[in-house]
Amino acid sequence: MTTTRRPDAAAHDALVALDRAHLVHPVAPWRLHEERGPAVLSSGRGVWLTDDRGHELLDAFAGLWCVNVGYGQESVVQAAAQQMRRLPYATGYFHFSSEPAIRLAAKLVEITPASLTRAYLTLGGSDSVDAAVRFIVQYYNNTGRPQKKHFISLQRGYHGSSSTGAGLTALPVFHRGFDLPLPTQHYIESPYAYRHAQGNDPQALIASSVAALRAKVAELGADRVAAFFCEPIQGSGGVIVPPKGWLKAMADAARELDILFVVDEVITGFGRTGPMFACDAEGVEPDLMTLAKGLTAGYVPLGATMLSEKVYAGIADGAPAGTAIGHGATYSAHPVGAAVALEVLRLYEEGGILAHGEQVAPRFAQGLEALRAHPLVGDARHRGLLGALELVSDKASKRGFDASLGLADRIFNIGYRNGLVFRSFGDHILGFAPALTITEPELDQVFLRLRKTLDEVLEARDVRAALAG
């Protein structure tokens, strides 16, 4: 835990006023934010945060699914500082490189599935998805199949918020006002067991997803479909956990259909679900993989798009001799980001953080499962240290709550007051993704504070009326 000196009220108010006047916040209602202002975080240590009012918080969401090694890992700070002193920047253009970028690319090829042999280093998850789409378009153009331009992803899927990736994302808030999805972007039903007709039968749910992919490819024309994108567990769509075997079945179906299989492990990678990558649990070898978040544990921005040799060679050999492949950014393969990533990867393996995450995962699962009995909880789902509770007003019918209650924000605010940070989705799903360094006593604190929060929500008259109705 950590403490910080409380600022005087005038200093706090001045900072809040500056935020309201000038800082544009991601995925927020802008005018509402101007009214309510920010919660200003000032320090962090382990799984604990402190805001600038001195309020201590147990972070059960690892920042934004990313601070896997916890706050304040000194060796990570030193890796960044040493690289900044030695070489703070090196472009990847004009055939330049840097040692950290080279070593990170090699390390990523070593630890990702065997099909992946090349690493393009990006600025984060959205950038990784955007790069994947551009590489896929280039691949088909360079291999003589320019008509393959259609992309399929899952309902409730999330693949970032770039101009292209936000269309692969199947959440309405990322489409509204942005002229998305594009005509080349399509969705199939999510493997959402709790609300799927085949939910109680894992094999039937897998068969349903495979059939849906086959049907969508047939509808669009196999000669026109480029790729299928999926998360092994859907994160921002509500932590949707498919049955084991689902990912492998979808990979096999994509291969049979002659479309590229792209696994988005931005959230699930780097021990979040147990193994280094969720693909590892089912022996899946994708054509492309997108990475970020846990790659640097959120300490600096960095991501990666991993390519199979088939895709890399198709692009490289199909381009006119000596012609550049026109994709890149000023900060691609940034040496400081790469140095941080190398140290974070060392901590996962040599530092025992990956093993620790697997060790405490049963206690995490136990805590979520115990809350199934709570009057507000309809479903609990989890894998590794990634989980969710789905709140309902009627357990038998799985009826949710009316949006007019504004319950999502109210739950988050009550949790914050109780010293707990988690994700409160608009459809009353609560998401959890604590740092892999969290201890069992800290997990017990998570669930003690969470139960207190749910009990306080239950005391609200309008919530009780919704349950009675």
C-alpha cells in the first residue's frame, strides 16, 4: 500500500478545473465529464492506488487490463531510465534499428505460437489491429487475390478504436457518429454462454459458432473474405468466456475456409488467462496475433503485430522489387518501450509473476463463484485472473436492469467510495482483471469490498423495486 500527502483544496480544485477545460478523455460523455470532473490518481504501489485526496484504492482492474506486474516495479523503471540515458530514440525507418527492438522481436517470436515468425512493433492495441488489417490487405493484393477484402469478427467483440479497428469492434458506442462499421466489416454471434440458446452445452455452443462462421463466409463468398478476427475471451464486450475448445475449433474452421485467422490477445496475453497466451492452452497457431497491454504492463505505450511466415513472405515477395511497404510510425519499435517490455517479460518468467498468477487464480475464481448467491448476481465467469459478474433483476429470466436507473455509474461510484476499482460496463456486467502479483489476502479484500458494494446497491429503493418487478 502507499500513502501520499493530501493537497490543499485550492490546488485540487485548480487541477480539476484544468482537466475540465482542456483534457479530452477517451470513451467518455464529454459534457458530463465537464460537469463531474476527474478522479485524479497520484500514486500506486503493488495493487494499490491513491488519489490526490489521499483516498486509497485496491485496483482490481490493473489500470485498464494492463498493469500485470503491479505498480512500482523498480526494475522496470530502471530499464526505462537506463535506455533513456543510453539511446532515448531510434527510428526504424531507413533500415535503422536498436538493440532492445531487435531483442524484443526475437523474444516475441520465441514465446508466441510457433506459426508466428515476424514481429512488427506498434504503439498499442488499436495500432496493432490497424497494422494487422493493413498487412492483410497488402497480403491479398500481393498474392493475386485483391477481391478478398471482407472481414468477420464477433458481436460484442473489441478490436480497438482506430478508424478501421473500431469497425471490427462490435460495440455501438464505437460506431455512433463515426460512419462505422464499413461495408466490408461483418459480425457473427458471440459465444456468450449465459445468453446463448446453446449456453448449457459447450459442444453445441462451439458447433453453433463454427456453423455461424461457415454461413457468413458462404453468404459473402469465400473468394471475398479475407480474415476472421477474435479475442480468446471477449474483454470489453463483457468478459465473455467461451468453452474450452472453442478457439481451436474456430481456427480449424478458418483454415478450411481459406481465410486468415487473427487472434487478438491484447487483453488475454501475458498471463492474464493463466499461460503466457490464451492460444497456448489449445495449441492454436494463428496467422496473425495482436498484442499490447501486458507487453509493457502499461508502464509505457507499446504493442506488437505478429505475422506468420506465410503472411510475411506473401507481402515481401509480392511487392515490386526494392519498393517500400508503406506502413509505419515515428515511434514504431521505440527503444525505451522495447527495453521496458524485455524487463517485464523477464519478470513474468524469471521473476515468477506468471507462476504466481496461476497460483492465486483459484482463489479469484472462488471469490467470484461465491457471489453467485448474491441477489443481484446472475452469472459469474472467469479464466485465470480475468473475470466478471453479470447483474440481473431476475435470476430465473436473466432480465437485466433498465438503463434509466443509471446503475453502472452508481455501482462504480459506490465501489470507489469503498476503496475498490473495477470495470462497470453499461449493461451491468462488472469486470475484474487484477495484477498477476496480487496476493490471496488482497484478493480476499477485493471480495470483501465488492460484497459490501453489492449490498449497498441492493439497499437502494429503486433497485429493490426493479427486483420485485
